[in-house]
Amino acid sequence: MSGKVSLMKKVAEIAFERFEEAMKNISKEEVDWQPMEEANSIRWILTHLSQQWNVGIPRILKGDPEFKPEGWPEDYVGRSCSLEKLMDGLKKGKNVVLRGLEELGPAELEAEIPLWGGTRKREYGLLAYLSEIYHHEGQIAYLRGAIRRRRQTDEHFLT
């Protein structure tokens, strides 16, 4: 594995660790809470991340903007399924991403592939999507922090 690919894999591993820490001991009630109607719930964020890890990043790794795993539903983001099923999908996606990064070579990072808004280097697409893990981990941490603070003044909140 080249130095760039190795560093990118390390960035991904740290992002996944931070995500897992943000999700530690989460309850089903927390997953569906929204601070306001217009805000995303953690469930919505999880389905979005799962789609990125299982569909979006593999598209970039393969250089195929149409790739979709067999049986992947069109309406996955925001879909209501059990927390266990969501977490299983995220675990699978994490493994797909890490395995895909391990298989990349330096020339493949530099390859121009079709991405949103035109053609760009694969490296750009991968880094953009990996940064999304940090972004959404922060959203989850914010929502869980808001729940903890609310529980300090309302012992029955989300119980």
C-alpha cells in the first residue's frame, strides 16, 4: 500500500472510531429524536451514512457512478428499520470501505473518474466522502449532547 493510500486508510479508521464512540450505548429513543421537525434525526443520518459507505464510496472506488449493491433499495435514506439492522449495514459498509482502500494503488488515486459536477481524481472523491464521516459524527454528537442536557432538567425525557 502506498504512503498516500495508507494515510487515507488511517484517516478512515480514525473517522470510523470516532463514529463508533459517538454511537456508544445509543438507545432506540435517541435514534428517532429531532430537536425540531425540520432537523434530521440520528436515524436519518445513519441511513445516509450507510448509503455513502455501501453505495457512494464503492462507486468512487470502482469509478462507476451507477454502481449499486444487489438488492439496495432506491429509498434507503430515511428508511425506517431496526437499529440493529442499521448498525449491521454500517458495519458492512465500513468493511467495504476499508477493504476497498487496501486494494487501491497510487495510480488509481490519481485516475480521473466521473463524480458529481464532472470528472475529478478518485482521491478527491474519496477524501470528500471520508470527511462526511467526521461531519456526521459531529452531528450525532451534537444531538446526543442535546439529549443529555435535556435529561438533566427533565428526568422523563426519552424514557
